[in-house]
Amino acid sequence: MIAAALAVLLSCAQAEAPGRFAAAEVELTGPLETLAVELAPDAATVLRANLAAGERATASVPLLASPQGREPVLRERPDSEGRARWIGWLREGFERLDDEWRALPSGLRSRPRVSPLASDPRDSVPPAALFGALALVAIALAGSRKTVATFAVCAAGSLALYLAFALPPEPSPPLRVLEGDGATQRWLAVDVAWERFDAPVSAPLRWETEPAHARVEAEFAIGSERWSLLARRAVLRRIARLEPGSRAADPGANRWGRFEETWTRSSDGRWSAHGVWEVGEPLPTGRAEDPPGRFNPALPQGASVLLARLAPGGFSGSETPAGEVWLRWIGPSSAVSTPLGR
């Protein structure tokens, strides 16, 4: 009995979290300016309808949430004589997307994600934190002889420390990472941003947030093909299919696009930097150098890795990326196209 319970707990711990995306179908009657569709506490989307009196429309309102049978709350902004009625959750096509996701190699699905943050804020000590430390020293010097002064210094130090760690880390611009699996030649395009994201309204294979239950607020207009999302102090990731066709990169030739920066990792874990890699050229001679840390978050060992930053305008998928585009390919060391360093 105990063994069975442990097995269930282990399977739950290893279970993959569902991707976040749902679409609520609503019927609208004007006059109606905007409609807020909220699925508390996970998500809310504001729909700009701008319907005149007597106008009617049926809209699919996307929310970055997993409904799990819940019904959203509809709120007109401002209150008017218009009407909004929830019809139901749209299901068509979502099962197919889920099947496509689960059909991908497990290593590609669970690969450590790239962070949009240029650096880890814990790598340096904020000046406010140093000020707080000095305040604590002052407390020790003040002792119990000056109660008011001790309290004031204590409060100032506490406030400084709070502000230091409440400030958000310095983000980099949004970026796209082309994730490739060398064993199956399957690819994903992963767009990642910190707090704010402008994206197509259509459902990709998967939406993710970090933390997983971050509240996401969004806005879009009837007829628009894009929506704007906001998740305070959270990472937003949109994961879509990528079909590179005949594009590839191996030590003999770069058949993908111009790489402005290139790194490779051999199967024994050694990184090499190769600089610019032109189209049609063999892999340039490398020198020992690690890549930026956020692109190497505990990648699987015993496999070869190619990491490269694409030149602007190079192939990066069907959507135009908002920022830099990076390629990250991981494959078995025995693969013919293994990008080993020289």
C-alpha cells in the first residue's frame, strides 16, 4: 500500500504541467465599448468591442489560463445598455495541439528554458542592500540608549533592503530561441519575454509562464490578429512548431543562415567559441570559451551542442521575431551532423 502511494506521488511530481491557453466565446450586443473577461485568479482579457447601439457580434476572447471547467466573469466597461453573454469554451483544435505537443521528443519538451534576463540579479549586491547592512551596524552602535534613534535607523535599513529586493531585475529585449533535437530533427520556436509580450492571438503549441501560476492580463480588439499581454514580475513564453525544411548546420557547411556568434560543446562537455559562421562555409576553428550562461542552463550531458546567434533577417520561422534570434541544437555525439568543435 505504501509503495503504491509513493508511486502515485512520484508520477504526480513528474507529470508535465499543462500549457496555458483558453478561448471563451461570447455574444455581444451594443452599445458596448469594452468587455473584461476574467478567470480569477489566473487571467483577464480586455476586449475592445466598440459596438454601436443594436450592433451584434460573436467574439472568441483568448485568456492565458487553464479553465478546468470554470466560467469566466464578464464585466462591461463602462456599464451601458449593451449586453455580453458567455457561450462557452472553444475546444475545437485544442486536443490536436495537445497531441502534437505530446508527440514531440520528451527531451525537447522538457529542455531547460532560456531566461529573458540578461543577468541574474543575485550576481551583484544592490547598493540599497549595502545601505541596509550599514543601518544594521548603526543599530548595534546605538544600543538601547537611544530608543527613537534605534527605531529610525531600523526602519530606514528595513526599507532600503525591501526596495533593493523589490526592484525587478534588468531584463534584456524579447528573444526567440530555435530549439532543435538532433536525434529526430524536430524543432520548436520559443519566444520569451519578461513581463510584457505582443503576440499573435492564435493558439500555439503551448504558452508557459514562470512562475507557473502568474496572473496574466491581456488586451485585444475585435478583428485584431495580435494581443498584448502583461504578467508582472514573470516570464512569458510562447512555444510554436518550426519547420526548417532543408536548413541544417554541421561542421562541413552552414546551410541555415549567417551566424554572428557561434559556440559548440563536445560530448565530453568542452565549450568552444567560433565567432562568425558564414553561409556555405565550414565551421571556423574554435577557442576554449563558455557561452552566455542563460543559454546553458544545465543542458543534458554526453551530447553535442550548437549554440549560435542569427544575423538579422535570417530564417527564424513563420513569425517576425521581436528581438534577437538564437539557435540551440542538441544531438547525440554519434550523429552524422554533430557540430563538434575543432
